[in-house]
Amino acid sequence: MINNENDPELNGKYLGTISSDFIKISDTLKEAAYQVRQRKFSEFPIFPISKEEQPIGQLFLSRKEKPIDWNYYITYLDEFIQRELIKEEGVEQFKASYKDPDEFCCLFVVDEEFTKFLYIPYPEE
């Protein structure tokens, strides 16, 4: 179900809770990604997720307010470039590896020292 390049650390520690959250909120995330693109903010919406507060993006769905395990933020590629999380020379590579936002949600998992992009397919309609 989840494309994670078979990362064992991600598999063991995160996939269960991320998957259970995603089932509950995938429609909301998909609509938000659509609106980011529709309003011409960016063709590359990204949802940073974390258990604790983190500085990337704007808080979108809080685990304090919803029955979810992670906080979901919303941002896009430009903020990652401005914060130098993606270097200028890596932008084209990021764009080439970015999956179709109508079919996949781009998450950026932030947990203590661990960060990783993760693409999860939206459930079929």
C-alpha cells in the first residue's frame, strides 16, 4: 500500500500509525493538495507530519483535535528550498521523483532525528 523504498526503520516504527491516520484523513489531504495546485501556490504540495510541533509549513490537522496519531502540516516545495532542506541542485531531482499528486500524497515524516519523504497512494474512489 505504501511506497517507502523498503526502508526497515520506516516500516517498523511508523507505517502502522501513518496508515491508520491516512485512512481517516486521506480525502481531506487530497482536497487540500488539489486546492494548493488549483490556486497556483505550487504544483508540489507537501504534508510534513510529526508527533511534536515542528516549524515546516502551517498546522493543518492536529492530533489534539482529531483522532489521529500525527500532526499534519501543509506546505509546498518553495518552503523546502527557502529553508535549504532541498538544495537548489536537488530541486530537479525532487520534481522528477515527485509522484502524481492526484494519486499520491507526499508526506514528510519528521520524528526526532529521522526525516524522510513518503508517498502514499490515495484510496481508490
